[in-house]
Amino acid sequence: MIALQVNGKKVELGAPTPLLAYLEQLGVNPRAVAVEHNGEIIDRAAYEQLMLRDGDQVEIVRMVGGGSPS
């Protein structure tokens, strides 16, 4: 069992988990989010290789369109 923080909340996983697999488990489209891992913004190309491990801090931010026209 590993414990990490995701968006400020404690999360427990059964074992170290690839970021991409974790996003899929959450039902999150990896193309629609930005991820910060231990204070570093992660390039989408690295999502598959990045492993979430005990003590990690992760921020997942969904992209939102909108705004008002000028």
C-alpha cells in the first residue's frame, strides 16, 4: 500500500502506479488535464512512464474552455 496526496487529499493505492493508469482509473481524459508531480509540470508524453510512488504530491487540473468574447 502506498499513500500520496492528490489535489491536497490523501489517496491510497495498492502499489506504485503509472500516472496514465491512475488517470484512466479516475475516468479522466489525459488530453484534458495538466499534471504537476512533486512540484514539476509533467509533459503529456511522460504520463505513461511516470510512476506514482509513496509520498508523492500530485495536482491534476482539468482544462476548461470558455470566457467572454472581446
